[in-house]
Amino acid sequence: MTRRIRTPDKLVEKIQEKVDERVKKINKELDDSEDCRRCAVGGIYRLAKPDETGCNWELMSYSGPQECAGLVKEIVGQLRKQYNLPKLPDE
């Protein structure tokens, strides 16, 4: 599968958007749990070399309830299969 190229900021936006969508759905099912609204993702860091799947980035940070960590990990895993950071000039 060919990955689309996105900047770190665009990847963070995409991850946060997906997390927000899922949290909104979960909140409806859980009667608007206050904890689930506090999920937030941080920056992206470039891997020194692409991993075994060819992905060249990873999520730098996540804050929120422990219950949402699995959700964030799942979303990041899906997006790492779809997107890469642009190549650096010396690559």
C-alpha cells in the first residue's frame, strides 16, 4: 500500500480528528462521560529510519484517561499504515 505524504502538523490534526469522532460516538453510548472528552494527542516525531512496515513517524504524546489510550493506539496504528512524513532533503 502506498502511503500518502503529510506534514507532522497535518498528521496530528488527522489523529485528533479521528479520536474526537470516536470519542463523540463513545460518549453517546456512555451518556457523555466527562473523562472521554479530555483525549488529546501531541506531536509527531520522525523515526531515524522507516520501521519494518515502511512508516517513518510515531506519535510523540497523548494525554487523557487511561481508558482512551487503546483507542488512540488503534487509530495511530491505522494512520501509520496510510501516511508518511515528507522526505528530508538529504534522503
